[in-house]
Amino acid sequence: MFVRLYHSWLNSYLGIPRTVWFLAFVNLVNRCGGLVIGFIALYMTQHLHLGIEQAGYAMSCFGVGTLMGAYSGGRLTDRLGYFNVMLYAMMANGLVLLSILLVHHFYTVCAAVFVLGFVSEAFRPANSVSVMRNSTHDTYTRSISLYRMSANIGWAVAPVLAGTLVVFGWHWLFWVDGLTCILAAGLLMYYKPFLNLEKPVRNEAVSSGQLPEHAESSPLQDKAFRWFLVFTLLNAIVFMQFLWTVPGFYKEFYHWSEQQIGIMVALNGVIVFLVEMPLIFRIEGRRPNLEMVRIGVILYALGYASLLIPHFPWVAATCYILMLSIGEIYVMPFSSNFTMKRSGVYNQGQYMAAYIMTYSFANTLAPLVGTQLIARFGFSTLWGIMVLFAGASFVGFRVLSKKSDA
């Protein structure tokens, strides 16, 4: 049975174009280079001896930079092409990381981390478009899943590597991170002849049905897509409580150790790694994208409802992580697929930028919403409201699906 499961898991990767594998590898190298992000606040307080308040302001500059970078990266992708944006963003990211070693004053640090956030996030819309351009219609959702997997592996490796490098000195962290980004740019340049860099011309796009009426306008002028972003914001806030408030709940109510909490959090990555590709392989193309997203949102709701179980903490936590992880597999790839299909060949970057920025907003709002509700009403109220948020997102997607072809 295990041999059959293994072959089924392996077969789910078959058919994905070689160029998509390469782009996922470049993304993996780039994400492994995301060493500094998790340690930048510590660097500012411990090495530069800035105060906590100053470090907070600087990190806010990083957040503003990511939002502006995602927006600008999307527009530049549509104008210059995904390859140029990816290449120059990774090179700039590496150079900015190396230059941070030369700045020591508060205002220059703020400027440097703003630019760092800008160029690092400008890469993402272009990378998403590159996956779409180099995959086939039948493999696009699985290609997104492979791209997500490469990012998750990179983020898992980066903190471990960063913590090891800091032991030898802070400068090692920036040198390795910067050179890794430049290495990723070099790999992209080397593989350029094999990538699909052509954009369909207007006449071909019209004849192939790739040019809907909103295909050359801003995504914010697309009413259905605006509502899609609103409902995505709701379910993203729900999902991100996993990162911001659920660990505190395990500590305060279950009295778990940091090691136990770490095991439960890591289980999310294990489930997604083992299940996502085989599941996507089986369900891709069988139902509309928004119907798949609705299934995931319902699983989110069931996951947070399980945290309301008063006894058996391991049972409740296991149910939660299973529901959340499977829900993530349904929500995120098919949301990206909907976004790409909603766009046209002339504004794919802008659509992906709007989608990415929605998750960035959610990542800003989630801890604020979660901690304020906990402080005033407690964890149980927070979980109940998250169930309601997921329910509202489900209803919204259901109404939207009746007005959308995707």
C-alpha cells in the first residue's frame, strides 16, 4: 500500500514543464536567501543598538516597501516582462543586502529596509506570471503548488541557516543572503534561452479568447475581482491567526512547551508537502476555481471550531491543523488560478500584485484583530469570530461564482 501511495505521490509531479521546475528552483534559492528578514529586528537592536521603538518604525518602513514593491512589480511586469523584473529585482535585492552593512544610523537604516522590502516584493508578481507563462493549461494549478512548495521549503531552511550564520557574526548573514540572491539572478540569466518570454500579440489574444473586457484595465476597475479581494482578505485573516495567535493559545490554555508548539506548527508544512501535489493532481480542472476555494474556506471554519472543544487538547489541535492545512491546499492555489484567469495577457502582473497585496494587508491586520479580540473577549470569542469570517467569505465566494465564469 505504501509503495502504491509513493508512486501516486510521485506521479502527481509528472507532466509539469521543465521550465517550471527551474523557476521553482530559482524561487527556492531566492527564498533560502531570505535570511535577513526574520533577524533584521534583532540586528537593529543587538548590533546597531537601536531602541525597540526605532526598530519598530524601521520594520514599518519594510512593510510599506513590500506593499509598494508588489504594486510596482505588477505594473513593471506588464510593461517590461516577467524576466526583466525577476532578474533586476534579485540583483537589486542582493546589492541592497550588502549595502545594509554600510549603514548604521536610524534614518539610513529605515531607507535601506524600505528599499529591501520594495525590491524583494517586486519579484513576486513577476515570478507568479512566469509560472503561468511557462506552464500548460492542464498543469497550471499543479505548477502553482510546486512554486508554493519551493517557497515553503526556502522559508523553512532560511531561519535555521540564518541562526547558524549569526553565531559567526552578523556580517556573514548579509553576505550569504546577498550573494544567494545574486546567484539566483545568475541562474535565471543562464536559463533564459529556455524560457517562454513571448507575450501573445493583441490579435492572437482576441482570437483565442484571452482578452476579456477587463483585460487591459486596472484590476480595481474589475468589480467582481474587487469583491474577490475582499473575501480573500477575510479568509486570509482567518488563516494567519495560525501564525500570530494560535501558538499563544497553545501556551496559555494547553500549557504546552515551545517544543510541543513547534511540532504542531511544523506539522502544517509536513501535511502540505505530502498532500498538496497528489490532491491537486486528482481534483485539478474538475470543478470551478471558486468552488474549490469555498471547500477550503469551510475547512478553515471547521478548524477554528475544533479549537472550541473544551477538553482533549491534542485531539482539538490535531483536528485544527488538519483542517487548516487541507483548507490551505484548496484555497491558495485555486485563488491564484482564479486571479490569473480573471486577468488578460496585458495586466497579469497587476492582477497578481493586487492578490499578493491583499495577503500583505491581511498579514498586517491579522495580529491586530486577533490580539485586540483576545485582550477584550478571550480566545474563544476570537475563534468564533474567525468561524464567522470564514462563513462570510464562503457566502461571498458563492454569490461571486454565480457571476463569474471561473
